[in-house]
Amino acid sequence: RQAAYAALREVEPRTLDGERITVMINAGLRDDVPMLNLTGADGIGLYRTEFQFLVSATLPSRERQTRLYRDVLEAAGNRPVVFRTVDIGGDKALPYLRHDDGNDEENPAMGWRALRVALEREGLLKAQARALLEASAGRTLNVMFPMVSEPWEFDAARAVFERQLEFLRKQKRMLPEAIRYGAMLEVPALAEVLDLIVPRLSFLSIGTNDLTQFLFAADRANPKLAERYDWLSPSILRFLRRILRDVGSHPIDVTVCGEMGGRRLEALALIGLGIRRLSITPVAVGPIKELVSRIHVGELRAAMEQWLAHPPADMRGALLEWATSRGI
Ligand code: PEP
Ligand code: MG
């Protein structure tokens, strides 16, 4: 199988009926970037910038951040990289970044984390914005914000970037060729107001790890619950279908960047729902590219519509049977 995956490295992932599926990788370290060439992925769909913060004893300086982002972009060559602004706080607490009243939160995953921290500690986001803008001079900067729960949070974060951009422009510094701003959809509340936020976005990235945890009110880090809720449950799949419907005809990219997309049956379900862009763990790229090459989207879509209208007791079983009966 390894040889089969290697052979697919240079092959664009396309279904039997010719749909191009974009398969990207999730990364967080400079050393993850060579995985792009090893796997033949289309780009980095999620670069978790907080890793640099988590492995550092002190707040990484703006210069260090700029250097890392520049290195990552250079190593990625002409493949796109989507940088996610820091998702720290909550369970990824940093000793040098503490809430004024301590860090002991009862529910850190639902607490002071991600964009909530970044918007309150504006110096942090300002420095990161400058670093990303400077590192992207002459290229396209793709940046997305984690845990957007209401549209104003996206606007506020974007405004921090725009102010830094204005500053660089006044300084006559070289600017990015283009800036694409995106939001992560991982808090269910955002799904209710997609019509309000989508016109302001270049892309939407669905973080199914957090989204599942919040939809089921089930801590993603609690091993007692790990097996209880299935990504292939009708609630998740119908929720995703609804997101795609609400994005409607707006010409924005919609990517799934949670772990779900790297698993075979889950990827099948996502493609059946209409997802065309996945950002997954690098080891899954070969298997998912191979899977893509064996499916007929038209057939899969029809089956998925049936399953969602009348969910089988065992959706996982139904998908597995569908796949094995076609030699997938
Ligand atoms: C997610 O929540 O699905 C996601 C991709 O972000 P993270 O796993 O880093 O929280
Ligand atoms: Mg998340």
C-alpha cells in the first residue's frame, strides 16, 4: 500500500466522475512542512501557530514569529499555507500569559481561549499580525481566526490586521500581494449567522474537533466519552449539510480541517455531503487520495441524501457496506 500511496504523490486527487478534491495537511512546526513534498498535498490548510508559543518558555518575539512564518512560506514554495492565529488559553495555558484572575477555569475548552484571548490582549494579536504581514511580503497571506463565535469578533480581528497593514504601507514596506481572511467554524452559534458573516470571508474552515465537542457537549479530551459520539451521527452530518446549504452560492472555499477528514469513512461522508477541501494529518494524505480516486461522487451524494433523510440505525455500517460493495 505504501508504494501505491507514493505513486499517487504527483497525482491530483480526482474522483471517478472528475471532481477535484483538494487534500491539504495540518501542521504546526517548521519541520512539518517537508511533509508537503513527501505526501504531495495541495498545501497547508491549517498551520497552528500556537505551537511556537507552546514550546517556548517566554512569549516569542515578533522577530521570531516573522522568521518562522517566512521559513514556513519559503519551504512551502508555491503551495498555499493557511495560518491560524494563536489558539492558546483554556487547556493550552501558558505560564507567561495568564488571565488577571488566574487560569483556573472550570471549563477551559469553553473558556478564555483563542480569539477571545487575542482580542483582549491586543498586543499579542498586533505582533502576530505584523509578523504574518511582513513574512508574506510579495505573496498571498491566508489567515484565519479560531473560535469565532459572533461576526463582530471576526471584524475586530481583521481590523487589527488592517491597521498593521496601513502602518506598513505608510512605512513604504513591501506588502503582501493579497490577503485572504477566513474564519473557523467550530462554535455552533456561528452557524446560525452564516448569512451575516459569509459575505465578509474569503474562506471558512470547519474545525470538527471542537464543533463536535460543542454540539454534543462532550469534552474532546475526556477518554470516558471518546467512543460515545460518532462523527458519522446524523446530528453532525446534518449540521454540516446545513452549513454548506447556508454558505450557498457565495464563492468562498469551505474546508474541513478537523481530524474527521483524515479517516476513510468520515472523508467519504464529507465528500458525499459536498465538501471538496480537506485539511488532514499528513499520514492520512495517501489513503485519502487513494479513496478519492475510487469514488463516484454522484452516486455517493445520492446515497448520502437517502441516509440523511432516513438515518440508518448504523450509519457507519451503511457507509462501510456502500464502500466495500464497490471495492473501495
Ligand atoms: C478543530 O477544532 O477541529 C481544529 C482543527 O482545531 P484544533 O484541533 O487545533 O482545536
Ligand atoms: Mg479547534
